[in-house]
Amino acid sequence: MDDGGGEAVPKRQDAKTDGELIALLREDPAEGLRQAMARYIGLVYTVTAGKLPSGEDVEECVSDVFLRFFEQRYLLDPEKGSLKAYLCTMAKRAAVDRFRKLKNRQTDSLEELEEGDRPPAAEDDVAADAERRETQERLIAAIRGLGTPDSEIMIRKYYLGQPTKQIARDVGLRPNTVDKRAARAREKLRHELGDDFYE
């Protein structure tokens, strides 16, 4: 039930083929992006999570991948390969690039350590990274479980960083309704995930 803030615009039928999804991305970019993320965000997250050390890095990388994918929508050609393969390649490259930048920064930091200082034990890092990835996987699953339009609002707001007014325009709701639904969704996620929910 909406808080008197307008009704959601009926969603188009889900694209069944890559060609249909590409056409939708060009004809109705917001809906095309929503469907692409709903279909492939799990794949992109899995690929990037396997190559990056923290949940925050994974989130930023996933966002970057879908933004690039969206910007390149007019270059997509289903005859040159599937969207799944295309996104998988984009995710791998984005994750490798980000990891290299992180590694370079880490090397610079290590060189600045004073004599006698030691970086955290490698085994502790591995365990912490595995725990963060598990937490983020639970978060992604919980967001997708919110259903529409709440899952779309959360993805747009916290993964793509879109402003409320843009989200409201694209999903067919008033800005105050978007904010209310986002706040309720955050509370629901916090209740479901407890301390695992990120701020």
C-alpha cells in the first residue's frame, strides 16, 4: 500500500531474449536497466566478489559495471555474443582493474610502515574477506526479495547512486513516496539481517 503518494506505473513484460532486452534498453532505458540488473546482478556480483577484498569494493565495482553497460547500450549486438558473456567479461575486467589499483595503494602504504610494524596476517584477511562476501551475498538476496518497486528503488539509490527525483520519475512514484519506501525497506533489511546490514 502506498502512503498516498501515487501509484506505480505498470511494468512492461520481461524481455525474454537478449535482442528484446537490448531493444528495451534503447526504447525504455530505465526499465531496460531494471530488467538487466534483476537478471544479471547476481552474476556480476559473484564475478567481482571473487576478485576483490571487501564488500565495499564489490559494491562500487558492480555499480560501475552496470553504469558502463548502460552507457554502451547502443553498441550491444546479440550476434556478437550473449549479454551474460558480455557482462561477465566487463565484470572481470572492472574487478581486475580495481584490484590492481588497490594493490598499488597497498604497496605504497606498506612501504611507509615503520620498522617493526607488520601488516595483518594473511589468514585473517582471507577469513574476513570470506565473511564480507557472505554478508554481501545475503544483502543482495534480501534486496531482491523485497519485490518491486522496493528492490528497484534500493538498487538505484544505494548501488547506482541515483537521486530520489530521478528514481521517482523512472518508477512512476512521488519523491516523498520513494524516500518512505526506501526507509521502510532499510528497516526491513536491518531487521532481517541484523548486524550484517551495512550502513
